[in-house]
Amino acid sequence: MKRLFTLLLLLALAACKPAGSDPEQSAAYNEARKSADAGDGKAAAAFYQQTLDEFPKFARAHLDRGLLCDEKLADPIAAIYHYRRYLELEPNGDKRKVVEEFIERSRLSLAAKLPQGPGIDTSELLRLQNQNTALATEIAALKSKLAEYDAAINAPALPAGATPATPPTPTNRALTATSPATTPVATNRVAAADTKPRVHVVQKGDTLFSIALRYYGSRSAWEKIYQANRDALPNRDQIKIGQQLVVP
């Protein structure tokens, strides 16, 4: 009897649970996202408000409406409100840093739109406008991070023991094929070509001084030639026409 009473109580509680309690599956939220994707900002805003009226603590709806007000409705005040409500509902969420950047961008956008008056520093307004322009380029990167986060959350779980796929790395064969070949034989040939001594055939009127001037740009280098050819030269003055001298 007691078990039957417990079963009836559970059935009664289930019957009292409202249908469509999952806010992400609600008709209003789905219509809001469809309207936003179609570029109908006003309709999307109305559906987001309907969703929040039904689910006041639905943090993602506040974030989505904040983005809508920020990017399509040019309403930075409303954007800041919904961004802050999102942070209140998700104080420790992974998206906190991104949403804080959104709030800063909306705040600067609002400041740049304020009319000039006697008490407003025009140079400060110009700085805010420039900073807002710079932040506008960053918003795409922030949205990309947000999309990556959503994709990671919604990605299917890997089977037990599986590891994420990594891009292939070039093999040693591929690296060898794409790099210029350098062999010891070729290197030795270059070295041999670089170290091969020069040979000067003595002409009429040549002296060690004139040969040194020709090859080294200085007459004082004659001794280098003399020392390299000591076996063929009795002294520095005895060189013969047609004689081959090594020029180191």
C-alpha cells in the first residue's frame, strides 16, 4: 500500500510539471533565433522579450538579446543591460571575459554618441570614438571565440580511449624532397675550387713588385709570391719570361 501511494505521488508531481520547461526548446526562443538569422531585428527582439517573460532566469536569452541590441538595433543601453543580466545569472561562466568585452564596447559606443556640450571634453570624445572603432574590429574575434565555445560544448563526445585527430606532420622523406640537396662530394668540389692556387705566367717587364701590385693591390706583397716560389727563384730579381709563378 505504501509503495502504491509513493507511485501515485510521483505521477501527480509529474503531471504538475509545466510543459515546455526547457527554455531552449520554447517556441518563442526558437522564433527569436530564426528572426535574428533572417535579419529581422525588431521581430527577434519581441520574441526574446517573450522568452524572458516566460523564463526570467534564462541567461542565454539575455546574451542573445544583448548581441542583437549591440549589433543590429544600435541600442547600447539595452545591450549593456542584457549583458550584465547574463553575468548576474552566470557569474562563473566560461564566457564571462568575452561578455565583459562586449559591455566595454557598448559603453564606449554610448559615450561616443553623446551630444557635445560645454562641459564635454571634445578631445576625450574623439579618443572614445577612435577606441570604439578599434574595438569594432575586435568584436568579430570575440564572436568567433563565442562560436568556438558553443561548438565545443555541442560537439559529440569521443569514444572511450579515443584521442582528437591531429593534422599530419611532414615526413622526413617530404622534408628531404623539398630541401635542396647538399652532398659531401659537391661541398668538397666547392672547397677545392676555392683553395686552388692562382698561377701567373711571367710576361716581359714583369717583376715580383708589379705582380704583387696586380694581384694584391700593393707592391709590398711581393714577399708572399717570393716565399711561395722559393724552389724556382734563386732571388727576387731572377724571374724569367714564360715562368709560372704560384700566387697564393
